[in-house]
Amino acid sequence: QVQLVESGGGSVQAGGSLRLSCAASGYTYSSNCVGWFRQAPGKEREWVAAIYTGGGSTNYADSVKGRFTISQDNAKNTIYLQMNSLKPEDTAMYYCAAASIRCTYVWWFLKDKDNKYWGQGTQVTVSS
């Protein structure tokens, strides 16, 4: 069945960069909604970035806008999250998610708590 596998997490110093990857099996990243979410200890899950792979429309949380970039590689069936200028506040478990039903609007994808496939998560730790 559908599996999403994140990779690329690690420990870096403030100001550093990381690139997260989310590879899918049993699922194709085409004309659908995919995104990244994160959750820090003691905090609720929050969305980070999302993309409509059929047209390239993207959305970013205010906290990461200008620093993070979400992109896709259809040939590799992989979604990426390039994270630059990392801050200690970015420390969290990062999860990849993809719409499990037809999705063409990123705003709907972000508001709907259900209808998603989830990856296992990858830890990102940023030290000062």
C-alpha cells in the first residue's frame, strides 16, 4: 500500500541548512497536494509548507517563509523541503503528508485534518 518515507533530518547549528526528502511508494506525486508538517515536544502539530504538484502552487507558514522551499521531482517521485537559515525554533519532528483523495487546492489540504497519508517522520535539531 501507500508508504511515504522521510529522510535528510539531522543535527545542525543555527544558520545551517538541511534538505528533507519524502519518497513515495504505491503513490504518484502528480496533480495532487503534498506537504510538510512538524511537531515539537509539548506543542501541537503545525503545517510548514505545501504544494499542488499539478500546477506548482505553494503555501508556507509565516515562520518559515523566505527560508524554506518545497519542491518536487516527478522522475524520482520525491518531494523535498530545502531548509536554510535554520533557527533553534525549527527543532521538531518533521512529517511528510499527501492527500489520499482528489486534491487540487492547497488551502483545503491544510485545513482538512483527515484524508492524508503520513510518513514516519524525521528529526531536525538546531542548536544555537
